[in-house]
Amino acid sequence: MGWPMTYPRFPTLATSAPVWLIGSIILLAMMIVIQLTH
């Protein structure tokens, strides 16, 4: 049912891929810093 609505979002999802990639790297770095400080 929601396929016609999700199809146009695929190009925007592909262009925003570096955004969540950088976000996951920052989150991973924060977890490492927390473990090192503790």
C-alpha cells in the first residue's frame, strides 16, 4: 500500500547516506571515549 509513497524517497535516502554514516561514526567515537574515560 505504501510502495508508491516510498519509491520517491529512495533517491533522497541515497543522498542522505553519508549523513547517517557520519552520525554512526560519531556515535561509535563517543562510545569509545566513554569507555576510555571510565
